[in-house]
Amino acid sequence: MLKSTLLKATEAGGKILQQYFNGAFEVSSKSTVNDLVTEADKKSEAVIIEVIRNTYPDHFILSEEVGAIKTDSAYKWIIDPIDGTVNFANGIPICCVSIGVEKEGEMVLGAVYNPFMNELFVAEKGKGATLNDKPIHVSAKANVATSCLVTGFPYKWEESDQNPLQVLTSVIKQGIPVRRLGSAAIDLCWVACGRFDGFWEHHLQAWDSAAGYLMVEEAGGKVTQFSGDKFSPYQKDILATNGHIHSELRNLINGK
């Protein structure tokens, strides 16, 4: 029932994305001028929460636009109604619905759906990850030099010894191809299915990574903080790889 509700909620959100895409809708800014929220984000979020509430009215919900709807339930739904809102607002079809489900603090289910590419990624703790019902696995690349990587950039950050531009510079100076799609959830899923060999980003929210990081782990990859410590979606930085290049890429990111 939990998984079927997850899939139903994900599909419902995806239909809203399709309905509004390349149409006329309201767009406004949040923390910065390019930190966008659209009418479609809010509508997608509303239908997703409605589907969940119809079956599990007592479950905790954490969603990008409405924030936390707190309960005492052991279950928490972590929702990004549109991951890649800037892409969506500009008619770029690299965006998705992303929903993760926690049980007692452990991620147990995740779904990421890009309706424009007709790609539904699903992960279940201990049972693997799939793309459109077919099992997926991370790549077998053994070194960073031959890898294809992906990253993202925050809309604002404090200057520090390790800021996103400095890290990117250290990687691209090695001649390594790096892409920037604009959706962390899709980045993680594409690591999970072997299209990318590694992904890192500095400042993410829980809804950006909750479903995607489970996808990578269940596809055989590795996800940590930049420090190498265990990853949690409530941590800001993330490094996700096929596992084979993890230590090498972590050292490169950390300037070693």
C-alpha cells in the first residue's frame, strides 16, 4: 500500500507538470531572484499531498513549498513537487517530481518521475532500483579521468576556502567532462542508471536528494558527505558515485 500510494502520488504530480508545461502560469521568486516557484509547483504539491493524505492522513509531510506538516507518525514523506523549477519555467524538459519516504528516520522508498522523458525511477530499501520497471545499476568506470560527471550550483553561497567554483575548476582542469542539468534528483537517478559516474553538490535541501540518494545506493553506488561521513538528506553537501571512483573524486573535491 505504501509503494502504490507513492506511485499514485508521483503520477498525479507528473500530470500537473505536463498540464502546465510551456503554458501560461505565474512565476515568483523566493530566497533569490532565480530561486523560483511557479503556479505548477503549488498545484503539483497540492495533488501529491492530497493523494498521500487520502490513504495516510496521520503521516508526517515535509514538502518544498508548504514546509513541514508535523505529526507523531514514524513515516515521513519528503516531497519536491518540481525539482528543476528553473528548467520547467523556461520550457526545458529536464525536471521531475521527486518523493522519498522515511520510516523511523531511514529512507525506505523513493520515486523520481520525469513525464517529459517518460522515465519513472523507483527505489525500495533492500530491493534495488528500477527505471520503468527494469533494474538499473551504476557504471563500472574505475577512475575519475575516464568518467562523465555532473554537478549543480547554489543560487547563493558564502565565500570560503572550498566554494563551488573552486571545486569545479579543480575538476575541469583535469580535462574531465562535467555536466550541469539543473535537477539534483535527475542527476542522482542518472548516476544510478550509469549515465553519469559521479555527482556532487554543495547546498541541497532534503527534498532535492531524499529519493535520489536511495536510488544510487540501491543501484549499487555510494553516497556520502564531502567529508566521507554517512550521508543524510538533512546534510547540505552530497557526493554520489558508482563507488569505484568515490575516494578519488572525494579527494579531488577536497583539494587533495
